[in-house]
Amino acid sequence: MREPRSVRVGIDVGGTFTDLVAVDVASGRLVDAFKLPSTPSDPGAAMLAGFQRLIRTASRDGTEPLSISVCHGTTVGTNALIERRGGATALVATRGFADVIELRRQARPNLYALRQRISEPLVPRALRFEAAERMAHDGTVLEPLTDEAIAAVVERIASAGVDAVAICLLHAYANDTHERRLGEAIAARLPRVFVTLSSEINPEYREFERTSTSVVNSYIGPAVASYIARIDGLLRDAGTEAFSIVKSNGGRTSAELARRFPAHLIESGPAAGVIAAAHLGELIGAPNVIAFDMGGTTAKVGVILDGKPRMTTEFYADRLVDGVDVGGFPVMSPVVDVIEIGAGGGSIAWLDTGGVIKVGPRSAGAQPGPACYGRGGELPTITDAHVVLGTLTPAAFADTEIALDTAAAHRALGRHLADPLGWPVERAARAVIEIATAKMAEMVRLATLRRGLDPRDFIIVAYGGAGPLHAAHIAAEVGIPRVVVPPWPGMFSATGALLAEVRHDLVKTEIGELASKPRPRLQEGFAGLSARARDLLASEGVGARSAGLQRLMDLRYRGQLFALQIDAGAADAELPDASEIERRFRSSYRETYGYDLEQTPVELVNLRLIATHRAAPVSLAELPPSAGGAPSRSAAEERLFLHRDDLRADCSVRGPAVVLDRGATVQVLPTQAVRAGAAGTLLIETEHPADLS
């Protein structure tokens, strides 16, 4: 009997398309990659259909045995939150603290707006229950939680008929005894109810944020757990041996842990793309990268600085509603720092009451999709504008099950934009592209200039179905001299799922002046985190010896609210003493803010540990050069149409040009040139970079 061929599959389910990539483990080489229209009513349908197609390709003669593992980036949790399709959720809080979730921090999303729009709490007042108990900040029990108090809360929850429960008791990060007793009682009485303990999902101080994180986890928990269980079962029936999910921190985790902690998955898809962009930057020797992902629904930007994606320990889910900042729901979970706007290929262009063209944030999605998809869509989108201008052709949609309807695109832009304005339809299409470009360029500035970074020090790595179509415009407007298009750009986030390492981020709150914390106490705290990390890695099938454990400390000056993360070395090395940690903090603070508070004591806030295990390598193989030289331009053509295989490293083609690529279309402007680059990339260079002003 033949040895099975080991194949890894990466899958990214987006709002418009589902992308799939398969790699041979032994060689790291690509087996197949393609995209299919997503099925929003049943996200798993397109995924399973694509998976079965990949398996047919991977089994070269139809009988070859396969050993298959799948890593999946998902938006199910995000969609459940945005569309308010989560489960009916109850909150259990310490007596007197049930309204923390609604009181928030009294911060206003729009400081000067007289009428504020604030996200409605995910738990209504009637489903907030209080437990008679109290912990002190150091974990001392001030008021014991009695069996009678537990029984009273559990019965009230049972009577409410909820799908999920979030338990967030005061200072549970310091002592989780009461939360665990409540959780065990609820699980025993209501075994089908999804339960979240704040001490598990976010054992960190800051009451509102910890409550919000716990509530979000429970609210989306039933939908995510049901989806993962179903997909896991379907994939295993189809022959999959291992199934993992991409997390918001760019790592991956088992299906079981993903079901327990769905709040860690909210930025799953965008994180995978940034991880892939960082990997590509390392391959081509570019440590500073702007990862630009534009799909059918949104455009996203992440920053990679000195080879590492920028991370944050907190983000706000569902912050924008109809383009308005409504506060959203804070989630305390390490996440790849991504800025996202509603500007995808399916973003709808429309006229406001003053007759001004607007683009997004509403999207045509996968169903009905842009008008040019011929699936019932009648409103003009960014994709339709490109079809009108000729930068998107039917050839770009080969193998996607979409037959482009150019007449429908002209009708949509004419009826809704050009005719009311008295313009030719081509002028309206150009206006749509220019407006979308301006929005995305501002997104890049927000990620760089407004954070003290010069975008001229970066390259853009452009991916997603529409990213390479717009990156050249953005680079020209912002002043970035180079754009790099990765191999298989339309499926690059799915490739990122294959590159994701197993990763777990653990935290322990330890507030107090750094100088007063003896090294043995800090070592003990890190030892506890290391033990938890090894348990988590063991549940993933990863041995402790092959894992990396990195220590971090959150530090701030006394009196400040927010902290900086400082590297405290690998867990198997000696822990630096307090004076060395303080020196590192002060140096980092000066570098970040430009000054130091020399007379102010340094305060420790949290101990953190990052546990990782690297994935098997994936080869981004270079594409073979074509046999001929540069293709010639027809005098009748306004634009040169090429295929990626037509380009060579030793021959640049000046724009304007359009390059058909795998799963994407690449546009090159008249002031730019394109050639084949390293690691299977395309390199677009601006001949005269715009001045940065």
C-alpha cells in the first residue's frame, strides 16, 4: 500500500468569495488554488464544495491516498455580531455591577456630536443578573458566594431561556473561585447553554472591557460553535485528519479551543493576510510592509515594521455602523492591528441628497453581488466601474463560476449615477474609482503618517481579489515607490492560513510599582503562565520542547492609564532584574513619545506570555520566465493587457497596463512599470514618486 500524500489546505471565507489553497507538505509546493463565490446563507457550502475539488486535484491519479489537514480563516463570528444574529445572552455580575456593560466608560465616540449614537448592549437589562459575592483587587474574599446565592442565580437564568451566559465577577482575574463555581453550576443545570468565564477568556483588570469581552464571546458562541462543529464533521467525513482555525492574533488554534473562545476569531481572516505579507517581506528582504487587502466587501491595511506585524491587545468590534463610529464592543484579546473600511469591489456607489457621489460602506456582497455578475444586482459598485472602464474583463473571472455581464454594469452606473448627473457613464466610473482610491489612501495614511511612520519607507504588498487593481493608485497618491503583488494574490489570505503558527497569548494582572516586585514573585507569575501555555499546546498536539515561550511585561508611569509592552526575554532564559526592565521601558517610552518622565516611578500592570509553534514551511515558488521578450503594444489599444507569465525579471513593461493574475487583476499606471520579481512576485515601481505633503 502506498504511503499517503500529505496535503495542507488553507481556506479563507470572505463576504463575497471563498478562497482555497492546497500545498504538498513534503515539498511545500502549491497543488492548486482558486476562488468560488461565497454562500452567505450557508458559509460552509462553498467551503465544502471547494475542498472536494481540491481533493480531486491533490489525488493525482484519483486513487492516491491522502493525509489532509485544514486551516480555516472565518468571518462567522464577525458576521453574527454585525448582523446581530448571536444567541440570547445573560450576564452574571457581582451585586451592584450588572450595568457596567451599559455605563461603559462614559467615553463618547464623537466628542463634539450633540446626539451620540452608541452601540446597544448585547445583553438587555432583563437578562443581567447579580450574584451576592465580592472579591478584593488582590483576590481576598470580602463576601463569600454561598450555595443559596448560586442556586438563586441559576434558577433565574434557567427561567429566562437563554442560549448563552457570560460570567464576569469583580476582580475575578485575581481569584476565579467564585466564577468557576457559578460556571459549574450553570453547566450542570443547563448543559446546552454556552458559558463564558471572564477569568478564562480575559483574566485581566479593567472591568468594562473584561465584561464586554466575555459578553461578546458568549453572544457569538452558539453560532460559532455550531458552525465549527458542523464544518469539522463535514471535513472529517471527507477525509480530513486535522482542522484548525486562524485567530485574531495571526496564530491558529484547534477546533475545540476555537469553539470555547470565539471572541479570539473575530479578526481571523484579515490577520491571516497580514501574516502572509510579513512572510513574503522576509523572503524578499523587505522588513517594512504595508499589507493591503481588498476583497469584495472591505479594504484592510496592516503594518509590518522590522519584520513583525503590529499588534494590539484590545480592539473594538462592530465600531462603524453606516459609516458612523458608534463605539462598538471592546474585546481584550491580542490581535493583528488592522484598519478596515467598507470599500471592497462590491461596495455600492450612490448619490447623496446633494447629488454627490459616495462609495460604500454598503456592499452588494456575494448575493446578489455587483450588477456585472448577472445575479440580480442592479446597483453600481466599484467592480462595475472597473468593468465600464475596461480594467476588468471576463478573462479575470475565469474559473470563478461568474460570467461577466458588461452591459449590466453600464446600465447600473448609467441609471443610478451618470444619468442623474448628466455625465457620460465612463466619467461616472472614473469618479467612483477616484473616490474609492481617496478613501483607501487615507486609510494608509492613518496606519502610517498618523502613527509617526513615513510611508515612503515601506512597500505595499497588495492582495485579495481587488487589492492589486487599486494598489498602484494608492501608491501614487500616498507617495510609496513600490508595490509588490504576491504569487496567487487572489488567494493570499488562504495562503496565510497555511503559514500561521500555533499561538496562544496568556496574561496575568500584577499591578504595583516595578521596584517593589521581587524577582522571585515575577518568576512565579511567569511560571504559572508557562504551565498554562504548555497545557494549551499539549491539547494542540505540540510538545513543550518544540514550542517557543516569550515573556512580556506591560509597564506604565504611575498615574497613567495605558501601558507599553516590554520584552522580558524567552521563558527558558534568566529573567532580567527590575532595573534592566525599567531601563528598557524608559528607552521605549522615549522612542514612542519623544520624552521621558525621569522622576516618575515605573508601574507594572500585566505579565504576558506568548507561546508559539511554527508551521511547516510553504514554498512561494518563483514562476518560470516566458520564452519571448516583452509583449508589443497594439496601436489600437489604449492599455496593454498581459498575463503574469508574460513578464520577466530582466524586462520591465511600462504602464498603462493590466496584468491578469491568479485570482486578481493588476493595474499599472502610466507613470509606473511592472516586471517579475523575487519569490514569484510582480514588482510595480513608480518612476516619479509623488511628493509627500
